Amino acid sequence: LWGEPIAIIAGDALFAKVFEAAAANAKRLGLDGAHAVELFDTLSKASFEICQGQALDMLFEERADVSEIEYMRMVSGKTGALLEASAKVGALSGKGKPEQVRALAEYGRLIGMAFQMQDDVLGVAGAQEKFGKPIGSDVREGKRTLMVVRALATAPPDDKDTLLRALGKRDASEAELKAAIDVLKRAGAIDYVAERARGLVAQAKLKLKALPESRAKEVLLELADFTIKREF
Amino acid sequence: LWGEPIAIIAGDALFAKVFEAAAANAKRLGLDGAHAVELFDTLSKASFEICQGQALDMLFEERADVSEIEYMRMVSGKTGALLEASAKVGALSGKGKPEQVRALAEYGRLIGMAFQMQDDVLGVAGAQEKFGKPIGSDVREGKRTLMVVRALATAPPDDKDTLLRALGKRDASEAELKAAIDVLKRAGAIDYVAERARGLVAQAKLKLKALPESRAKEVLLELADFTIKREF
């Protein structure tokens, strides 16, 4: 409607609103100085890390040699930091003990990373009517998902070429997309990533041992499972 | 180098860094909960208001009927809120009394508005080698500065047409720019705005009566005068 400059400013304005809402919340809860400062420190550092992760995600699109370690670092920022901050802010708002705050923060980062991996899997192997986004659009955009990273590292040369031809090709045909996704399947990359995501969720659930038994803890355990069981 | 998407993210990342620096500062100063929360509330509300002001500034470029009240509201956000927050955060960090925090906040907003008006004046009537930006670029961009608002409200029809023809014309010739600036001069708009800016600075200096005599107060009084005496 009003063009990019106004859209950019609207984004900045929403960014500011996050901190304003957090300040209102901290005030309502009567947080002490140390808890209030840690809350804002958490939000600001997470915002920065999400920006870094998002930037890496876009910069990776130009590269054919992204390693699994680089992917993990990117996803830890792009999605892990967001869920870590969400869980940690809840822990701080609830005036949790330091070890509980730490446990919930770690839980959040782990399920955030698993969530992103499952998202990537659904993006090539999901059912479009459930997932809501066109299957294969990550391939068209040239996203270096962990499946792509894995397949480029392990697939035979012909398959690798097929995949690289479709990656980042905005006008790739359905046949080209299907061929690229078949490469991911043949390389076992989809199963590989699903297995990695399951591992992260298992780790996340272990972190919750620091919390007393409660309905809230049950919900967090269910939420951890949901990140990888969901089909949408 | 990397295009607009990365530039937008870099802007968001810098935004996050502001809050991170504020959190580090609040921690170092050992602020209590109420002061810490007010500090972050101030920064987030100012950020939002600056976005609003900046958006208005851009939206005004499409309009020929911006009123002086609308201009004042825009500049109060775009530049007033920034200087208000700067002064207020200083007052909060110094653990000022509520009436001192309020006085410094008001001082900041007033000199912020005066600063912007002087900026607008220098943009058409300044010396380019001192000011650093091309004289008349605001006219090319179609900025509804208070001088333009005033001239469009008071200049004779012919002059108004001359001004409107140059406003927002990116490729306006030097002669067209000079003719538009001459309209502002003939309408007394430049003197009018300089007078308004002087009034704001006088009000700002009165606010400082809430502070005890000190070297810091002298600096703030000098800073208020500087906003309208500067030529750069």
C-alpha cells in the first residue's frame, strides 16, 4: 500500500512495541532491578542473535559449501534464540531460581532448533494442504536447510548436480522440484534431519528435570513433542 | 554490498544493540526495578514515537495541505522524542527525582524540535561547505518542512505554484531550486521558523530551573543555544 520505506518503519515500530510490552509486564509483576535488567538483556540479545541467524540464512543461499556446524549455528540463532528468549522471559517473569531460568532457556533453544528442522522437513516432505506453504518453496529460494547440507555432502555427483540445478531457481518447474526432493530422499537426508530433531527434543525434555512436577511442566513436555510431531 | 534485505536486518540488529547497551548500563548502575523499568519503557516508547514521526514525515511528502499543527506533531515524534529519551535516560541513570526527570525530558523534546527546525533552515539557507548536505535537497525530496508549510499557507498564488512545482521534483534544476527557496525567503518563512525555534529553546532553558546550579546544567544551557546557533 505505502511501499517499502513505510514497511521498514512499521517493522521497527513493532520491534519497539515488544520492549514496551515487556516493560509494562515487568512493572505489573513488580520485578526487582536484577530481574528486570536480565529480562531486557535477554530480549535485546535474542533480537540481535535472531538478526544474525536470519542474515546467515540469507547469506548461505549464495553458497554450495555450507557445513552442518554452520547450519547448526545459523538455526541456533534464527529460531533457537527466539524460543530460548520466550522460555527464559517466562522463567524470569515467574521469578524463577537461576538454575530454573537456565534450564528453561536451554529447553527453549533446543526445541526452537528442532522446530526449525521439522519446518524444513515439512517444507519438502509435508502435505501442502496441512502445511500451508507450497512444498518445495525452500528449494526455489535456495535455502541451505540441513537436508540440503547433508545431501550435498553425501549424495553421488549426479544427484548433487540435480539438486544444485534446482536450488535457488525461482522458476524451477514442478518436475525439477520433484527431482531435487527425490535426491534429498535418496540421500536419506530427510530421515537424517528428523532423527537430529528427535535428539534435540529428547535433550530439551531432560532439561525440564530442573522443574518441580506441575501441570505447566507437563505442557512444556507436550510442547517439546509437538514441535516434531506436527504436520503443519 | 549485500542488498536491502541484509541492510534491513542490520538496522534491526543495531536497534537491539541499543537495548542491550541500556541493559548493561542499568546493571552497572545497580538501578532498582522501578528505575530500570522506566528506562526501558522510555526507550521503547521513544523508538515507537520516532517511527511514527518518521512515517508521518514521509507520508506528508505526498500532501500539499499539511498544517502547522501536523508539522509540530511530526517533528515532536521524529526528533523531539529522540532527544527527550536521551535526556530522560540520563536523568534516570543519574537516579534523578521525578520532577527532575520530567524537566529534563521536556527540555530534551523542546531542543529536539528546535534542532530539527534549525536543520530544515540550514537545508535551504545554510552554507553547503559547513552544513555538509546539498542545499535544497529537502525541496527535491518534497519534505514538508515548517518553512514549506508556512509558505504554502501565506505566499501569493504565483509563488505557491513555483514552490509546488519544485517540491518533490527529484531532477529539479538549480534554477528551480533557487526559485523555490526565494519563495520561502519572500514569504518570511525562514525567519518565521527561526523565530519559532528560538521560542522553543527559550522554553527548554526555563525547564532547567528544576535542576541545581552545576557545571552539567551550564552545559545543557549551552547545548540548548547551540541547537539554533550552529551552522552545521
